[in-house]
Amino acid sequence: MLPLLHAASGPYHFHWPLHPDVILLCLFVEAAYLYGVTQLRDVFSDAGRVRRSQVALFTAGVFSVWAVAGTPVHDISEQYLLSFHMFQHSIFVLVSAPLLLAGIPAWMWQALFRVRGMLAVARVLVHPIVAFSLFNALLLVTHLPFAVDYALNHHWFHFWVHAALVVTAMMMWWPVLSEVPELPKMSAPLQMAYLFLQSILPSVMSSFITFSDSVVYPFYEKAPRTWGISALEDQQIAGGLMKLMGSVILWSLITVVFFLWWNREESATKEPSWEDVHGELETMGLTGRK
């Protein structure tokens, strides 16, 4: 297959291409999901309820994919600025992937795991060590200079890079977000440690990009300059975005996990007060109060 060169011939001028391939893909994924949670649910007698929040989360995940793959963000990332490229990838792995995963009800996964051998494979793939290693290995390889340049010059390969990042990111998020009893999420302390490690490794790569004295990616060095940003400045912004977005999102979630865990521990160890007992007795009509 001949390479599809995406290098622009001149500075960026705002335009909004439709990207029908992205629109159709997002519509198909959303329609398949809605069909599954409404029509296929009746096929499984043990299917649980689907919360409106789950539908909203999944839809938001699909929208976030379109927002960075079907808008000018995608065109600028593929033709002009590494910073937009890093922003796009960060949205895929830190926003789209967890939203999509959180929106899929447990019974849908359980239906898939009834297929012979599927549960055994899933146990391996979403094991914290395996999922963490696969995701970070792919993240590293796909951001090496030769891989970035190849992806930007071969559209079909770039598409599969995006798909692989979303899939492996969903695997990486599984030990934190899973609601499937067969493949449960980790305990809160382990979740915090896991997310802490996940915040560290990409920071090493982003630091290398940010503090490099030369342009790392030849494609963006040759790309037409836009908005007066040099290739080196663009690279520094890209590294900073990668580190900042990862740190803010992951550490925010660590904070949420910590306080939820703390509240559960406090509730479990707290002895009921007389007011609590009296209130329960009054509710049951056992206090003699009319």
C-alpha cells in the first residue's frame, strides 16, 4: 500500500472537514450499544438493569472520540502540531477509554464471557500486571520517532494505533473501574498504588520530550509552522500537556478513591449512637410515640 502523506503544504487555515469515516464509526458504536442495552437485554434472563448514568457515560465516551478524531483537532495533529497529537492521544486513553468502560453494564461483559474460553483470556488480559504492562509498552512504542512518523504517513496504520490505544487503555482501567464479579476491581489501597504508578511512567516519556534540546519527531520538524510556534516550542508544549493531563486526571481519581475508601472504613468502624438507634426504633414504630 502506498503511503498516504499527510504533511501540509502551507500554514494552517481553519476549516472543518466532516470526516464521514469517524462519524459513521461513532454512530455505529453508539447504535450497537443502545441496541444491546435495550433489545438484547431481554435475551438474557439474568441481565441486570442499565442505569441512565451508564448510558450517559458511554455516550460521553463516544462523543469524546469524535471530538478529537472528527474535528479540526485531528487535522492539526496529523499535519501541523505535535501538541495537538499528544492532546488527542491523551483524550483517547484518559477520557474516552474510562468513560466507555464505565458505561458498559456488567451483564454485557458476562454474556461475552459465556463464550468458551473468553473468560480465561479476559482473566489474563485484565490482570493488573498484564494490563498495565501492555498499555504502557504500546504507549511507549507508538510514541517512538519512527512509529510516529510511520503512522503520520500511513493513515491506515494511524487508525489502528488509535484503536489499540483505546482498547489497551480500557484494559488498563479495568482493575480500577470493573463492576464484573468474575473479574473484580482491586481494593482501594491497591487502586491508589496502581494509579500512582500509572502517573509515573508516562511522565518519564513526557519529560524526555519536554526537555530535549532538539526536535524528536522529523515529521513535525518539517511541518509548516502554525500560529508562530516553532517545532521545539510545539514539542515542549506537547510534553507538558502529556504530563499535566495525566497527572491531573490520575491524581484526581486517586483522591476520589482515597476519600471513598476512608468513608467506608469510618462507617464500618463507627459504633452506632443512641440517636441512630432511637431513630431506627422510631421508624419501626417501637418507641411508643404516636
